[in-house]
Amino acid sequence: MDPIFQSIATRDIHTLVALCETAEHDYALASLDTFPAVSQSSASASLAEGTSGSPSSPTHTNEPAQPNDSQQTPLLSDPNIYTLLQLAHLIQHDYPSARFVAKRAPFASHTPELLAATEVASRLWAEDPQCSVFEAMDAFAWSEPTGVLVQMLRDAERQRQLALMERAYVSVRIAVVAGRLGMQAEEVEALISGRGWKFDDAHAMPPPLPVLGVSTEANSVEAAPGPGLDELANLSRMIVHMESL
């Protein structure tokens, strides 16, 4: 199995990013070898003609120049590399790197799938309403390897939104949660019940956040560490010294 496809199958995003960046670098280096190189003897002859008093007249021909294979500008890399790399950065929540992938991708790599991935990325880093992000994901028919990454991004973004709502709300309407996650109300209940949410009619209550210094076990309280006597003595001496200045 191709290492890139294998990393997608195993959901190893860190390895996928490294493989895609290496492939892009290798393709770029290979493309440099296709440009015609000027030999040192040719350069010396041209310089001698320019400095001599009687430069040779140019030779004209009626036949148009035929480009050879070495003068063809190659495609820098497989277009899928940029799509996979951009989606991998989005899964890692690395929006600056995902934006730079969209900027440096050559024009020949602007496939419909890359443009669709860039549309999803632009809605994420523009902080559009989250439902529009999921709408952009559902609006395109992704290919098999890319579709796996899109599903991973969809799951990661939903988990991130749930974590934010758990910090922001004590009680929230299920319709609001469904809108933020781009899901139906029935699907939302099945998803958030596994995270410890409670339901009351049309509302959902996130689990309480753990309190700093308090253990999650019942009737077990940990005292938060505080300054000792030595630290207080040093602080007192510092205050006395500052007041004496």
C-alpha cells in the first residue's frame, strides 16, 4: 500500500503531513532538472561575442522553434498532494499552514477537489457559522482517500464545538446544538449522551466542569498547594527592602 494512503487508513495525520510535504519537495526538486542548463562554453562564447568589435549577425530561419521534452514545464506534483495536505492541516487545527498550502499550490493543481477543500478551509479560518462549514463539506462528492480525511475533519470540528459549548453553557437548546454541529436533533442526542450530557424537554445540560483543586471522586477534596513559610518570609523581607528605598 502506498505510504500516504496507509497513513490515511491508519488515521496517522502527523505522518501524512510529513509524507505530503516530502513528496511536494521531491517533485519541486525534480522539476528543476527539466529546465535547460547553459553550459560554461556557451556562456563564454556569448561573452566573447558581446565584447568583440564585430559581433556576429544573428541567424534567421523561417522554421518555428520546436520545444523539446526538456523545455516543457512540468506539473510540480500530484494535485492530490495539496488537497490531502490542506485537509491534514485543518484536522490538526493548523489554519495558517492550511492557508499557505492554498497559496503555494500551482495553478495546474487547482482541481475541483482542491478548490472545495479550500472553500471548507476559508469558512473555518473566517469563523463563519459552523453550520456553513458542514454544508461546504457535504456539498462536494469527495474521492475515496480524500473523503476519509473530510470525515475526520467533520468529527474533529464537531468535538471541538462540543468542547466549547461545554465551557460556555449550563443549559442550551438542542436545536442550537444541532445547528452548531450541522446535524439533526436525533443525531445530536445520540452523540452528546456519550459525553455525559443530560436532557430536559428541548434543552440539554453539559456535564459540570471539574473545579480546580477538587477531586472528581465523591467526598474527596484536595487542597490547592499554596506558599510555604519560607516563601512568605522571603516576600516579607523583599517588601521591607522596597519600602526602605
